Amino acid sequence: MWYPGHMAKASKQLSKLIKLVDVVIELLDARAPLASRSYSKAPFRAKKRLIFLGKSDIADSKTTELWERHFQASNEEVFVFDKDTDRRKVINFLAKHTDRGSLLIVVGVPNVGKSTLINKLKGRRSAQVGATPGITRSLQWFSVEGLFRVLDTPGLLLPELWSVELGAKLLLIGSLSVEMVDEKVMQRAYQIYARIANLEERDLNAFLEKYALEKRMLSKGGVPDLDRARVNFFNWIAQGKFGRISFETPQEVDQDKGDSVSSAQS
């Protein structure tokens, strides 16, 4: 499906970089933790990992609690996080699960909230510490209150295994944009959303016609502008403007462990 050149380059960077890292922070979208974990973990399988369930403020809170227990049942350390989470709570969690002086890296699919977490960790007192030996000088580490260092660099881990179902969920959480996917993925994304939001209309284009009229997104002659409506609709879902919604549950994962999304964990 969609795998631009810069993603391949980022993967190569990671394989060299990970050797110097002590702890990996996996930042997942709380609305679709499995889909947003759809990258190869081979580069850091031997590393200690901490899971951050981000954007929890726009996910269904009860479903997020289920995911938290799901990961804990697998002996994985989990921290539920959003843009309003107190910085001290974030630092205390990391300090509890890392040794002093450790090197940490935050990984995740695009638009999962990595910048939000990085900026939270930086705060006002965090100091830039320069390049670590053996790493490109443009990749900068910053110190968090002398407890540990975190790598400030975007886009190191990206999806590797693709399916319509996976692409649809990544579209719904904003990791993929409308321009990056085909009609099948958009239709499936709408079906997932419509089922959860209890929408009567099951066809995406039929829904978009009504949506465009409602939002006054019209072309010449008052014709509904479906392209504009499509982009607006999926952007609003990704931004949580239609309310707190989760797109997958642990129960669904347990019921269908053989699909391509589950396989992407390996």
C-alpha cells in the first residue's frame, strides 16, 4: 500500500540507533492501540519497553481501561496519557521504570502524539545535551531533570504490514490522510465509524452528500463538494471532534487473532 521513501530511510536509521537505547517508549493511540502498534518490533525486541496510551481524552474511557488491563495481563507497563496529563506524573512513571541516566526513545506511527509527549517531557527546565557519540549530530538528546535522556527525533517507526482493515483504522486516528488511501480503505473506515456512532447510512458517498449539504460545502450550482466533505469528515474524526470514540477493543483482538492486524505485532 503506502510506504514512501522516507519511511524506509527512517527504518534504517532506527536499526543503527536502537543499539544505544536503554528503554523504548511505545506511544500508541488509545482509540486503536493494536492498529497503532502495527510496525515491526524486531529492531527493539530485546529492549525494555513502556507503553503509553496517548490521546486518551478523545478515546472511550471504559475501552481504554480494558486496553490498560489487556497490556498489564501480558506483563507490560502501561501509562494512560493525553495532552493535559500532568508533567510530573509522566516523569514519575518513567523514573520508576528506568535507571538513572538511561537513554530513552519515543516511537510510534505518524500523528500518534509524539510531539505532545516530547514537549511535555522537555518542559521549561530540560536542557539540550547535544549529540551522543555514534549518532548523526542532527539527532539531539535532551535531559529530563538529570534522571534520563530522551531522543528528540520524529518518524522512526512506521507501519510495515498492511490490510484494508488496518489502513481504515489508521485513517480514523489520523495516521493516514485521505490522500494516502484508496476507496476501499475509506469505505471500510466509514463502516467502522458508522457502526460505533450508530449512523443509519451505511454508504460513505451517500453520507458525504448529506454531510456536505449540512456543512454548506458546495461546488458551483450548489452541488455537494464530496472531496472537501470527505477530507473534513475524516479529519474531524481523527481530531475527536465528534466525541470520545474507540475503534477497537481487546475482545475483538482475542476473537480474531489470525488477521493481518494481529500479525503485525510480530
